[in-house]
Amino acid sequence: LLVQFLLEVENMNELLVYNRPKSHVSEAIRTLRTNLEFTFVGNEKNVILITSSMPGEGKSFVSANLAASFSMIDCKTILIDADMRKGRQHKIFDLDKDKGLSSLLLEDVKKYSKYICKTEIKNLDVIPSGIVPPNPSELLGSEKTKELLELLKEKYDLIIIDCPPINAVTDALVLTKFADEVVLVSAYKITPIDLLEQSKKALENSGAKIAGVIVNKLENKKDHYYYGKYYN
């Protein structure tokens, strides 16, 4: 699974698959969606974890657009922002960040409905990251996270988890035990090859099933498109 993303216009709404469905990026997202669908055969409920090797590679952009893409084919989808330190989904979807995953995992997860945010996209809900806790890795690796995901599987067809970069903190590796597939996002001419290989090895050592790698921020010299300036 190798998908290359291009950008047509800078400084626009990041939900390109929804706002610019005919763009090259949107087409690449749909290709990614199709490739992932082939891996879902025989599995009715799926949890996809999306991560990267380091900050700034575009994993939050990919997570948001992939979630939107699935929801647009009548797949009831929930996007969980598990990047408790630098979560961005609340910015992408214009949501309140404070009431989010970190607070939910500190209380009875059966009350998860209070933390679900509806979006303007049909079939797509979001749980923002919440306030920054002192122990993100411990929270994410807890039995409460497992319980929450099992509850969400009863309501949603697909769960997409936006995770922190692998080589920054241990959060993503902790979450791999709950995921059916892991997608690794890299950035053209930015991600060092040795770091990408290190990330792949770390995922394999954790027992993760790697669906593939996305090459992001790739320049299309023919059409003069460039994907960048979206990330913190």
C-alpha cells in the first residue's frame, strides 16, 4: 500500500476530500480507502491506527480525510484524536478540544456519548484529544481504552485513531495492541529513511499489522502542485 499525496491550493480547509472532492489529494485518499477496504475482508468491525515517524509528516490530515472519505460511502465512522499532547482534530473540524478523550478515560467509559462530537459530514463523529494529562501513555494503554473501543464497535463500522509520532513518545506503540491495521505516514524529502525503517521495526516488534506507508508532501512537477504548510 503506497499512496502519494499532492496539494493543489495552499491555505484552504484541510478536509479536501469533502470540500474539494475532485482534487488530486481527494483522489489519493479514495485510493487509500479502497486499498484498505481490501484488507477488511472477513472483518466486520475495524480499528485503523494512523501514525508517523516524527511530527509534521501529516498524519492528522490523513486521519481526518480518510475518516471523511469512509463516511461518505455510508460507513459509520468515528475518528479518535489520541494525540493528547498535540492533537489537531479539534482544529480541523472546529471543535471544542477540552472535553475529549483524556477526560473520558478518567471516568466511566460507558458515558462516552457525552464526548462524541457530530460533524457536518454525514456518518462521521469525532472524539477530540481533550486536555493534556500527566500520563498519556498510561491512559491510552489502560483497560478503559480497550473497553471504550469495544463499546464503539457496537455503534460504528470503522474506528480511526490519530496517534502521536512513534519516535516522539510511546503512545502509538501502546495503542497498536488495540488496532487491526496500522498506516504509517511519511513526508517526501523530510522523513529520513533510517527513521522510517526504525518506525517500521518498532511497529513490527509490537506485533502491529502494518497496512502500508503513505508518502506525503510530494511535489508534482508537471502540474506544479505541492502539499505543505498544513501542519504545526
